[in-house]
Amino acid sequence: MTGVDYAVLTKGANISLLADSEVAGAQLQVVVEWADPKAAADVDVSALLLGGDGRVRSDADFVFYNAPVGGDGSVRLLGKRSADERGEDRVAVDLEALPVGVEA
């Protein structure tokens, strides 16, 4: 994969990542945007690192506001930003550095 590729997902959607042979050196950044950062609703991004069986292996596989780094540092919450018309929260994933047993 070269350049910047993206997918737009709706609430509750998920997407499979690249096959192992395609992830060497790959960096992934997930950006969640919402229309009005001043609205009563707020968004908190979280990430789950899953094994081949589709389950988290331990509590260390949950990445969220109170545990912003997981997967031995390969997954990190980057924090919220807001502008006048939108807000966003981001998570970065170093696909090459994911721990053994985590399926991309």
C-alpha cells in the first residue's frame, strides 16, 4: 500500500486490515470525527487488540482514555482535537510492531 488510503465506516462497523505480507512498515491512523465538538454528546475512541480467535488476550489489549497505550506501545491514543465546526479523536497503530498473537 502506498500513499494515503482510507475507508469511511459508520457506527458499529469494522474492517479487516491488510494481509501479513502487506503490512511491513505500515502505520495506521484512525480518525473519528463528529460534527459539533460543543454538543452534549462526546466521543471517546478505544481500540481492542484481538488474537486469532477474535478475543482480547488480556486487559493490556484494551486501549482507551484511562489506558492510552497498548500492545507493547504499538497502539496509542493520540488525543482529541476540536475546531469550530468539528471534533476528532485519533488512535495510531504500528502494524509491524504489534505483539505476536495479535491478528491485524
